[in-house]
Amino acid sequence: FCRAQVRKDYASLGNMLFNDLEEVVTGRYPVVGEIKRRLTKEGAFFSAMSGSGPTVFGVYGNREAAEKVAGRMENHLCRVVETLI
């Protein structure tokens, strides 16, 4: 995981992430899955649900791409938080 992160190998990172609760949460709250799909459609290398939900995040290659998508997602989200690695 750390090596993939250092190399910015986002495809590998996305393949390593798995949340056991995601299937249950998206079954009960389909909007969580819709947000994940939208983030990916909007150019995220991958998206995932964090913890037990309902937080969903997308990983983008640069700040500009993330900010552009965040602006378009505001109607669907309560709040957008920026995290830089």
C-alpha cells in the first residue's frame, strides 16, 4: 500500500481498498453508490466509502481536477473537504 502511494499508483491503491460495509450501506442508501459512480465518471482514479458511511471520497491526480468536480458535486453533498497527499 505504501509503495503504491509513494509511486502515485492510483489504480493499485483503488484495487487494494475494500469496505465490507459498503454493500450493505449502498443497498439501503443507493445515493452512496450514485455518488461513488459520479465521482469516477467525473475523472476520479477511484472512489470509495469511508468507514461505516455516509462519507464518500474520490482520488484525483491534481487539485484543479478535484476542485472542478467538487464545484459540480455541491448539489449532491453536504460538504466537500480537501485532503492533499
